[in-house]
Amino acid sequence: MIRYAVVTPTLEIFGASIVSLGAFNPPILSLDWFCANGLIGAGDAETARSRDDYIVSRQVTRFQTELAEVQAIGNQLSISSTGPVSPALADLAVGIFDLLPHTRVDAIGLNFMAHYKVTDMALYHHVGDVLAPKRIWREVFPDGVAGLANLTILVQDGDRETNRFVSSIYKQITLQRSSKVTPGFFLQINNHFGAQAEDKPIERAKVAGSVVKENWDRCWSESQGLFERILNLALAEQVGVHK
Amino acid sequence: MPRALDYGRAPYADEIEVTIFGPGYGEALAVHLGGQRWMLVDSCTATGASEPASAEYLRQLNIPAENVKAIVASHWHDDHVRGMSRLVRQYPNATFFYPAVFSNKEAQAFLAAYSGEINPQLTRGTGELYRSLMSRERSVAVKNRVEILSGTSPEFRVFAFSPTDAALSQFLAHIFEYIPREDLSLPIGHAPPISPNLSSVVLHVDLGAEALLLGADLERHEAGWDAVIADEWCRGKVRAGVVKIAHHGSITGDHPDIWTQLAMQKPLGLISPFNNGRHTLPKAADVMRILSNTREAFITSGSSRKPKIPTDQLKRLQDMCTAIAPANAGFGAVRARRSTTAVEWQIELFGSAKRLSNSGSKAA
Amino acid sequence: MNPTTNISQPLESTAGVQPLAGEMSLRIQPGAGTASTSSPSAEGAANSRAGSAFEVVPPVPVPLPTHKDVFDSKPIQIWEGVVLSVDRNGMDVRLNAKLARLPEHTATIALEWIHDQDRDLARPGAIFYLTVFRKLSRGSVQNAQEIRFRRLPNWSNSDVLKVRAAASALAARMKDTDDAARP
């Protein structure tokens, strides 16, 4: 028996992060530094300072405010939303790069993540079946039950014939079962912007700031559209009887 | 996309017209000076439209681009320059006129700082004016007594009554603290509104037997209307039979001597509203004053203050906000047109435009 | 147990860095090739490799904070606002919706809604974000909203130089031909 269904997954949780790769100096990125430069308010700084997870050391700096969790290690700086996603997250990243213009930044990731709920388990399994068909797995593991655990797709401008990627800008989309919404899916998109060969290392922080300014809004609105499109396309396939 | 208004026919060569456009937040004018010569003053866009209102108007009337002879930016405020840079590109033969305050290097630095070129998210009125000036090889600074345009068949002359020299220096003093300098600890932000408005260009269009007085947003101040009215040269000009009321009808934009020294007795009044949170213009007292000074007046848009937000979102917003109202209360245009031989102006109302009245705006 | 090899416990992601299961001490891993800019937790461990041009390096684990104050949320609407004026009764603002095409609105916001730390930021021309969202915490769903003022650093010396350059370019472009003509 074939059923056709038109269902729309509902967004339940949304988050974002900005992750930079390069050469960072964790002791500089202290709460005092953020506060002195006006990037964090005095109240937020005080709250973050009082938390037991506040760290400032030569190897790592980590603190958390109501807006974001900031973590800096030698080769990575991440700013992740802790409350509702706000454009202020991008402002924070831009502020850091503007104030540290000579920081070496090799790549920036503008990341958005979401948990979507579907109405029932049958539809949940259906998405997995569409995105990762089970036929091969059932042949290889005839006595087992195979299911989609994690799917990551890399998308980039490229040459389809040779399958070669042609630039250091790409999107990486991940889909998993949601651990927070049942039945539901977790999706994340990593919009990766790598430094170009012609970018002078000493100017890369400036370029990084520009990448955030110019792409944050677009990537944000695009991500939600992409998540819903992926799920809707998978759900729109014929709904069959599941054995 | 908003539904386009039907503006009917284009003016004949021997017709003069002035059309004011207003979406509730914004103002623009299109003036036909006769002989297929057009002057555009300021720029605004209807909600949801990308094309400036005056460009859409001229396009509908099939006016060739080369017939636009002048584009005047009366001042730099966002509500008067939205879409200006597009207008300037669309009419490349028109001379672009800007307030003379921006001939000064400090004022140019002010425009550059807040243009959006250095910080992309900073872009409001200053950005439009900056881009308009950058896209033009030739632009002309305007201050009091500068001639904008003149012509014959029919004969006309357009002069600027302001800004005055005193206004120029006061404007520079006001903006100085907002220009980034090495020794100044200034957070990056949008250019704040500078009050009072002293940089505004007031235009006098001499049509022979009468004139048009286009008051822009000039305010009453010793360097504003006081200086204009005190100038014998301005007082000596032909009196205005049509007045584009200054500063959206506010008391600060009014001066009693406008009506006794610069205008005919009981002229026609044209006005666009200004919706700015609690401060909406014109207020009831302003309407009374305007109606006492004019024989009749017309306003471009209505007074609808009903929010245009989905109910569930509106309820949430109301937890934190009061006086929620759409910035634009409905786009409208008022056109005053007459032939060069006629005395009376024919008034046509488009969209949300209405006759101004004490009992709230009502349809003519 | 490494969560990436355990299909019964799929990876989950929060907005922060999570350690590999069982790892509580700080450990540095040598970099190899191009590292990933995706949120470290979703990247999982070093086992995923997407090809030699895109080798991924696992995030460096740090002790997991209690995260007791972190909550999940879903934005309903984000209004980008500009302060028009401020007085003791509140601030008049202009609001533009970021998550849907809605007309621009004006409103008044009482000063009590502004955090103490942001009071000096509330001045004409200031930008803020008014976020209306749904907060999910410990199984409960609450409606919530917050105002957060935009915080940008001061104009830097390099910004000042750029302003000067842009102003010079503007001056060069503006060739006045009729200036202060008096009839």
C-alpha cells in the first residue's frame, strides 16, 4: 500500500557558531581584553568571570556569556551561541578580527545547526532510507539492522567530470538523528571559507572580518532554507510500507 | 510588490506641475517646469518597491531620461534620500545638486565614515548621498542664492534659499564629534541625526506670476528660516502660490513670516507625514496651524497606525514595546498641475493621499 | 567510548565544544592537513576524512563545563533596531525584521528593558537586536525576548586612514563648477 503524505518538519532548536583556524594567542583573548575593548559588557563579563569554567592560560582561554561561549586554543578560535542566535555573534567575531588585524587566520567557518521534528517514526525512518538506501547494508549484514547514524556531504564549486574541487570555499552538511527532538533530525551546515593563496598572511584577519560581515546574514538565511529543503525532498519521496 | 498607482497622462509642454510622494517615512518631489524639463528633489521608495517613487512616476508617464535636468538632494537624512543613488544613475544627464555643507573636507569625511564603504553595515542616508556623489563626474554645491536651473518657453528660474553661511559652520561644528580621528575614542555606529536641521536646501521656483516654495526640512533657527526670511534677497522674490510645507508640518519647521513674507495669501499646501515612533508629524496642532495658513492642503499618506505584523509575533513584541506602528502608513502622491495660462491648480490624489483636515485626514 | 563508532549513541551537537567521551584532561593533537571549521562537536573525532585536500583535525578537547545555564532556543523573529531618540520615558526605535519580509515599524521601548551594561549604548543612531524566541530548558518551553546592543570596537587607526582615503576620493570626484554664485 502506498501512502502519499505532505508533511513539513518543524524547527525546534537553532544554533550557530563561528570557528576560525589560524594562529591565536589565548592569553590575549581574556575577558578583560574583551571588556576593555567594548566587545563585551561589564555585566556579561562579571557573570562569565564568576563561572567555574572560565579559563585563561597559555594554552586555552574559555569563557561563556549569555550570548556566546568563546574558546581559543593555539590553532582555533570558536564563538558559539549559548542563547538565541543573534547577529551580535557575528559582531563579536568581527570585533576580534578588527582589533587583532595581524592575527593569522587560515579559514573561517560560519556554522548553523538545527533540530527538526517530524510527526512520526515512519517518516523519520523514511528520511534515512532515502538519503542512505539500505540495500547494500542489508546484503552485507543480513542478520543485522542497519540505519543511518551520520551523513556528511561536501559541496563545492568544482568540475563534475573529474570530481576535482577548485577552490577553498565549500559547504559541509551533516545530518544525524537528533538527540534532543524525537523523532527528529539534527542538521548542521559548515560554510567554510579558506584563505586564498594570494591573500597576504598579515592581512588575513582583515579578510576574515570581511568574510563574516559579507556572508553571515546570507549564510544564516540560506542554511535554514537548505535544511528544510533537504528534509522536504526526502519526505516528498513516495511513502511506502516499511518492513 | 505594491500595486502601482495609475498616474494618468504626462503634463503638456505648457503645463507646470509639482508632485509630492510620501510613504509615511520618506518624501520626494517631481517638478515639471514646462517644456518637458523636469527637476527631481529628494528620493523615497514605496514599501516593498525597489524603484524610487519619482522614477516610477516618470517611467509611467513615459518621460525620457534626458528630460530630467536636475536632481537635488535637499539634505542627507535617510527619509529624503532613499534610492537617491539609483535616481542619479538612472538620469545621467541631470546635474546633481547637493547641500554646500558637503563641500567641506570634514563633512566629506563624515559622509565617507558613515557611507558603509568601511563598515558595510553602516549605511543609511549618508551612504546614499556618498554613492550619489561618487557616481557623478559633475555635481554642484548649493547654498543660499545659488541658481539651480533656468529656462524659457515657459520661463522659470530655480534658486536655493538655503543653507546659509551660518548654517554651514554650525553643521560642521555639530558633526565634528562624530568624525573618526586617531585621538577620539568613538565606537563604530550609525551617523546620528543632527538637530536642528540646518543643512537643508529650500528651493524657490519662480514661474513668473507666482512661485513654488519647496521647504525641504529646514527648521526655524537663527541660521535656518530666520536667516532666510531676514534675507532681503529672498523676501524680494516672487511670492509662492504653492508651498511644500517644511519638516512634515512640524512647529520647528514653521515660521509665521513664511506665510506673510514668502508666500501669497493662503497658498496651496503640500505635505508628507513623518512616522517616527511616538513622534508623528504633523500633529493635530500642526494641522490646525497649516490649515489656517493655507486655503487648502493635501497630505501624501494616511494615518493608519495599525501594525502590519502577524498576530502571534505582534503579541510577543508588545511584551516589550508600545506604540508599535508601521513606519509607512500607505504610499500616496499629490499632484498639483496647471497650464501656464491658468490661475487655479488642479489637484489629483493618488494612493493614500488625502486632503488635510482637522478631523483626521479624509478623502477629497 | 568514541561516539563516532557507537551507533547506539549518535553524535549530538550543542553550540559548544564537547570532549570525546571519557576524556577529561586537556590533550593536544598534532595538526594534519587542513583542519575543519565546522563546530568541533559535530565534526566528531579524527576518524572522518574527506579526502587529502580536506583532511580534518579533531578539536582539542577541554573539560566539559556544566552548561547548566545553556539552553536551547528557536528564534521566532529578530528585529534589527535603530535608536531614534531617548528620553526618560524610553527610546523611540525603528525596527526591521530579519527573519521574514515585514514592513519597517516604529515603536517605543521602555528603558527598563535595557540591561544596565547597555544603558550608555542607548543613544540616537545605536543599533540593537531585539530577539523574540522560544526557550527550551529542562523540558519546559517558555516565550522569551531579549535586547542586545550592537557592540563594535572603536574606530581603529586603520579605519581612520580608510575614512580619510574615502573622503579624499569623494573630494576628487566632486568638482564644483557653480559654487556660491550670487545673481
